[in-house]
Amino acid sequence: MSNRKPHVATDENLNDFALEPTFRWLIAAALDGANITYGEVKDKLEKEAGFSTIFTTRIGFVAGSLMEKIQERAPDAPLINVLVVNQADRSPSKGAGGFMANRFHDQRLAEKDAKQKYPELWENSFRRAAAEVYAYGAKKWSALYKKVFGAELGLKQIGQAREDRKRVQEEDGVTTGRKYGAGGEGECHRALRLWIKDNPQEVHTSFAGAETETECDLDSGDRVDVVYKCSDRIVLLEVKSRISNEIDLKRGVYQCIKYRAVRAAMDVRDNPVIEAYLVTENEPPGNISALLRLHKIKHFLANPVKK
């Protein structure tokens, strides 16, 4: 049986067969707060979309053509192409400049060497574009996909794409998303977790209207109880119910520290605003409060019964 790939990397074939899968992969990366390199797109198109060898330099054409196709149907859509980045500097190539120039009304960004000539402008514009992408929710991406490609991309399909993105190849004994012990999640924890997910405005008024998710996997294999995606920041919340003891609360502080660091490392932007909260139903003891202050982890005292 021949192993010959059906698609040669011509412009026509890339437009016909590469844009749709690339959009799906980018949606998964966007919802996870991550990015995808030019080399990773190349490898996935060759392994999963039937392409023969593609030069990495051709992936800029794919990202730009995809964004053009999106803007034909939805001119105000977030610039998801900025999540396709160079491995070395974790920043998009010059091809993204024209899109950012039009979005932010500064034609300097469209100049050939804008990335080198105006590094601060480029970085600030890139950060703004990425923030818009990360703040977009799964339902909006699903609707945009249908508008652009005329096909359904349901929330279950998006969830599966996110799982596939994080699936590890090596058998290292760690299950992605593992968090609860042999007894599973307790009812008290589950009730508080879901209440926090559904009531971001109770944690802080500025979080009202944020896109919220629960049980979100990080690329480290950790699972965050709740994530708020705001226009100017990402908020990670670790939930500890009223039955948590002091040892569990201390563990919660360290979980917040780890989650914040991993999520910042995943983010395509330099120095993104990532906040971590420890949510409890009881006032934490003094040593836990001191630990929270020391590591700049915020605390929210929840009382969902009275809300």
C-alpha cells in the first residue's frame, strides 16, 4: 500500500485543505491560553491533514490566508492568527503586521520591518490582539467557525480538540487533568466550584461578564477548578470547601503558585496579567493568610448559601 500523501503544498491546496484544520487547532490553543508554533502547524498538516512536505516558511501563508477568510465573513473577529508564533521569540512573523495595523489603526505595523523597527509598538499591539483572542469563548468560536466554513464545530468537538492538543505521547504515568483522589470529588467541593464558575461578579465586580470555565487542564497536566477570561487578565481560582483542613489549604496556596506560573508560561504574550485566587468557605488561619500575602495569591471568602 502506498504511503503517498494526497496534498502537495501548493497555494491552492493549502487554501482548500489546510485552513479548516488549522482553525480548529488554533481554537483549541486559544481556549487553553496557549499558542502553536509554525513548526507545529507544519507537522500537524503533514501528519493529520494529508500534506506532503511543507516548508515551515509556508505556514505564514496558511495563517494569513485563514485570517483573510475569517475577516471576509466576520471583519471584527479576533486576530487568532497571532497565536501562530516563531519558536525562538514566541511572536508572530511580519505577516501578522498588516492585520494588526488595520485592527489598531497604525500603519507602521504593516511596514516590512515593523517588528524590528518598532519593537515596543509591535509587542503592545501583539499583546492587545492576543488578549482579545484569549477572551473569546468557546460558543463564540463555534459560531464563528460555522460562519466561516459553513459547518458545525460543536462544543463537544472543541473539547475533544483541546484534549487532543494536550495528549502526551510518552507514557510517564501522569494522567492529564488528574486532581481528585481515589474517592473522587466531594459534593461540597463540587457545589462550591460550580457556584464560583457561575458567579464571577461575586468574586469581584470587575469579573462580571467574564467568560468562565471549570476544570480546565493546563499543559503541565494540572487541572484548575475555575478560570475567568477577562479582557485584561486571566484569573485562576483554586476552590477549597468548608471541609478542607489546614493541610489542604496550604496545598491550595501552592497549587495557585504553580497554576499561575504554568499558565503564564503557556501564554503567547510576555508578562501576561495572570491572577490566582484561593477560594475558601471559612476564614483561613493566620499562617495560611501570611503564605497568601507572601506569594501574592488573592483570597476570596465565599458564602454561596447566603447569595
